[in-house]
Amino acid sequence: VASLIVVISFILFLANGWHSSLLPPVLVMSVPVYTGNRPTQSTEDCSTCTGISRTSPGVREPPWAGFGKAPSQLERKAYEQYSLSLIREDGGKLRQQYQCKFEHDSTWPAVPGKPQPIAIVSLLSASVPSLLNNYILGLEVLGYSLNEHCPKSVPRIVMVLENSPCDRLCQRRLRDAGWKMCAAPRIVPPHPSNFRRFRDQFVKLNLWNMVQYERIVYLDADTLAVGSLRGLLHTNVNRDHPMAAAQDISNGVWVSGFNMGVAVICTNGSEFVRLFRLMSGDKVSYSHTMSEQGFLGKVYESTWLKLPFEQNANLAAWTQKREHWKKHAANISVIHYTMEKGWAINARSAYYEIGVFWHERKHKMCYMRCSMVELCDLAAASGCV
């Protein structure tokens, strides 16, 4: 058969010249033409892949690049105009360089025009790779708790550090819990904390740069919503009082500074630039061990607003200030698992009674996922089965 095909082809060539359309399909090979974005390596089931990443140094892309559907021509033009105006500002290039790269969604403000009122933001840190899955789980459980205690209209964002090993499964787990992601560049201080888990915490300076929103409610991945967040969402921060947080506790004593695990931020691009320059210029004397919390505690020493204990119930108070905890227990809206993480608490823990709240929320999440076939893999990844 092959010989016969060759003979027929040769005869046709002599009679009419080479005409590929007359040939059988097996002899006609089309060369694919590149017409769009080149395919990228799948990060699914790949522990060494970089996952979410930003563009190469020196190359600027819109903040939605790499996520979701493409923006409209009007949105692209608006972003170009915004970029040009930003560069002209003092510190504008710095703001653009450290701008979080958001997922694009038609319901989100792609370009800072008139800002939306508020968003809830958290952080997925990969400072200690072996703990990454624990913090993904923490964000999942936190996300499910927010479903109960926070209006659905309030956007929820996770800052994922650039080149973080958050693969497609990781991203699906976070999206299922109600989070959307932005890729955040690392901000490295002159004196990184000697506590390894705190080394990436200066990325929180980006909260001031999220001018798409008037205010940001920041929640650490080891927090849990157990009551209405109405108080947090209506905290009145402004330029005179740029942030609010709850008083910290150490060794059974209330200290003069605050705990950064729950905070409300008044966004301001100029303030971001000021904070960045103070940090990079090593112009503030603070406890390097406590990373961004020590730094911000010094910068806002006389201007921060005090949140009530109920909005950041620090687990340390359970053992160090038990009567204080019991006095406020009925009105607690956010538990902060500082001394021992919710996922690590077991029946032998000194914090077992408070850990029960976290595990109950996880069990509810697992029940919902296990009841849906399409979420079985997420349930398995979260340790539900």
C-alpha cells in the first residue's frame, strides 16, 4: 500500500506539479504557528516547581497578568495611563516595583481609580517550606470561618510570595475556601529576623500599597473567625491613625506595643514609600527578632489605634491571663493561635479547650468537601480522609 501511494504521488507531481491538497493526509504535515501565549510547565504534582511567580526583573506586566481571563482593551489602556502617572510621583517606581500582582476578575478594581471600601487580606509564607502545607490548611479553615462571620461582598485576598511553591492544587484549595490570590514580591530588611518563620513578614508593608481599597483588614493564617467581624470592618483608621491593632502580651504582662496578627490598615501609597525607605535605610531602631511587628511598633508608637482584645484573642492570654480571657470570652470574634497553632493542638495540649474551635471548623469544612465528588482531592490534601 505504501509503495502504491508513493507511485500515485509521483505521477500527480509530474502531471500537475506538487499539490499537497491532493495527497493523502498521512503525507501532509502542517507546521503549527505560534499565535498566543506559550504554554507553561504544569505545576500540578510538582514539589520543585515555582508555582505563582511574577515577571522577570525590569519587565512590567499589569497586576492581573498570569491570572484568569484577559482584561478588556479599555482596562489595559486605563492601566497604562495609571502606570505613567505612578512613575511621575515621588516613589512611584518603588510602588510599581512592589505592587502585588492580582488575579484578574471583572468584579475587582484592576486599576486604582475610585477605591473599594475594604478587603480582608492574609499571607501565605514559605519561609519554612516544611510548614507550607500547615499554613495552607490554616488559610482554608480561616476562609471557611469567614464564610460564616463576614459578608460575602467583602473581597478576600491571600498574598502569596513570588516564586512560592504554591502549585495548582494549593491554589484550588485556597479558592475553594473563598480566597483570591496576588503574587507579592519579597521585601527583605537590612536585619532579617533570626526567627526563621518571621523572615518574610516585611511583605506586609504591601498592605499600605493596596490602594485599590480604602482599608485593609489583615488576618494571619493562624487566626480563626468565631464571631461577627462587624467591629473590625468598621474600624475608623485614617491618615492621623494609619493602623489599628490589639495590645500584645508577653510572659503574662501586657506590653506597650501591639500584635500584628490582626490589624486594620488605612492604605496610602505615599505611606508605603515612607515605610519602605525607613526600613531599607535602617533608620528605625527596633527588635529585629520581631520583624515587621517590631518595626511598625516603633514607627506608629504614638499613632496606632487599640483594637479590643475580642478582635485578637491572643492564645497566650488563655494560660497567662485566664481571668481576662473568661471575662471577654462571650464577645470574642477572632482567636489568634499564637502559642500553639490550631492544627497542632491535641487532647494533651494546654490549649485544648480553645483548639476545639479550630478543629470543629475544620471538620465542617471536611464534611462539605467530602460530600462533593469534585472536591475529594481537596479533602485529601487537607487531611480530611
